[in-house]
Amino acid sequence: MRPPTPRLDHRRRPANTARRMISLTNAQIRPLKAQAQRLKATLKIGKEGLSPQFLAALDEALSHHELVKVKFDDFKEQKKELAPQLAEKSGSHLVTRVGNVAVLYRPKPEQDKKT
């Protein structure tokens, strides 16, 4: 079951970000959290941190899967600061952060869903 289409929040979008930040209601977040429990971590933040290569891999993963789990391997102390940065830089929504894992959601564009 797919959650309803999220509202676009233009106020929170940084000027240098090409993607629009999304805003989800609690009712939309609940099923995403349930889905995320069954997922394994797709990406791991290692020694390089939020490198351009990591952000490109995250963007690719979000383009294919919409819901992605990211594990903090090396930057465990900074996870509270890095998780919102990941969401901002990828144009996604931080669904939850539990332990050393963050879950990000970005809906696929409408034209991709039709194919």
C-alpha cells in the first residue's frame, strides 16, 4: 500500500537545491516506518562522510527505491546532525532515525511511476 502523495513545502527549500523538499503528515509517515523495518541498509556512510560520490549514490538509490535506509558506520557521533543534512541535500524527507540508521523517503516523479 502506497502512502498518499506528499505535499510540496517550498518554504523549507534552500536556494541552491534543485529538488523541492517534501513535507509529510504523521499519517503518511506511519506506513513508511512500517515498510522501513523490513528493509536492510542500502548505503553506509563510511570514512569519506557525505562525499559527492556518496550523495550521488544516495540520489540514485532514492530514484529507484523511494525509501532508503542509510547506516552510519564511521560518523556515529554526528548522526543527529548528518541525518537532516542528508535529507536536505537529497531533496528527501527524513522519515526516522533509530540508532545508527536513518530512513529517507523521496517519491518518484509522476512520469517515472507511469512506466
